[in-house]
Amino acid sequence: MKAFFISLGILCLCWLPSTANARDIDVDLELILAVDISYSVDEGEARKQRNGYVTALQSAEVVDAIRSGPHGRIAVVYVEWADSAMQRIVAPWTIIQSEADATAFARKVHDAPFVQGHYTAIGSMVERSFTLFRANNANGLRRVIDISGDGPQNQGANLETARLRAADQDIVINGLPIISQSQDPWRPRVDVQIDQYYRNQVIVGPGAFVVPAHDFDDFKKAVLRKMVLEIADNTPYSNVGNGMRP
């Protein structure tokens, strides 16, 4: 009989959920870094984008901004996107609360192979983000999708609908438009002021903003500024968008 109760106790313990798995980690920010690698971005330009994030992630300014929050940590994932079928996780969800964490995450971004996409499906990237947020085992005070790119949407899920869904879920979308002379050979030539397009058609949420890069060489400086503002929850009001909803 004693052996029976011991076995029963072990069986019950096996059914108890793990504390680590049952409880999400509290963070100040859940951040999706979503980086355009459509056909208008060649490999050299893509490397400049990556290097901009790698440098920013390891900077004292970003690490200090992370440490300054109530929890002193953020959850971040790095995704490269293009058409509706391509949202590639380059560096998976990671909790960053120290310089060592930031360096390790930056190394994953730096070392990943480059894969180029075709079209520009911003709406599909936003839609994929909802799934990514649900799967990160983090409980953030804020959720932000940080989209960088050099062209307007030309394929994929409806961007306006995706923005409405983000607004309804209290998700902020910020933008880093790259003012580039490159043209995507997969689409007719378009003349769009990409910074205005991002301000009016992409970003959404309270305090949402854009920080434009004037070319790919300017990207490193722009991404550092944007990440510090994003993590510290500061808004550059001269670059704010059109309010809480599309």
C-alpha cells in the first residue's frame, strides 16, 4: 500500500506544470526588429542594415536604456522579411538584461546567412508579428514592431487591416524608412516619399514614430537613435505619426 501511494504521488507530480514554463518572464518591452530584405535591397545594403543593428545592440546607449526600465530587461527577436511567404527569424526571442546578453544576440544576427526575398509585404510582416508575440514566453509592459525598409507595400496581406489589428491589441508599430535610390526590379518603378509613406501608412499606436535614414550609409546612426528612443519609451515628437489608429 505504501508503494502505491508513493507511485501515486510521483504520478501527480508529473502532471504539475513546470514553474519556469507556466510563468512568463516580466520585461519592459517585447520588441520585434523587422528588417526589409526584398529585391530592392542588395546584399551589401542588407549587410549595412544588419551591421547597424549589431552595432546598436552592443552600444552603451542601448544597454543603458535597457537597464533603466522598471524590470531592467527586454525581450527581442530579429526577423528579415520580404514577400508574404518570407518572414525569416534570424535571431530568436532572447531576454536581454546585460551587456553580455546584448553581445550574444548581436553575434547571432551578425553570423546568420543572407537570404534575399522578392516583393515587399509589410502587412504580412505585421500579421506574422501577432503570432511571434504569442510565442515568446514574455510579459511586456509594451509591445513594439520596429519595421525598417526602403519601399512601399506591393504584395501580401492588407496593410490597413493589419495596422487596425495592431492598434486593437495595443501594439505600437514604429518605422525606420530608408530613403534609397534603389528600385525593385520585381515591380514597376514608383516615386514615393518613403518617410511620408511610413508616417502615414505604416506606423500606428500611441507615440508611434519614424526615424528616417537618408541612405544605407546613414542607417547605423538612425537605428541607434531609434532603438534608444524605443527602449526608453521616448517619442521624438517632430517625427510622430497620425495618432493611435490608422
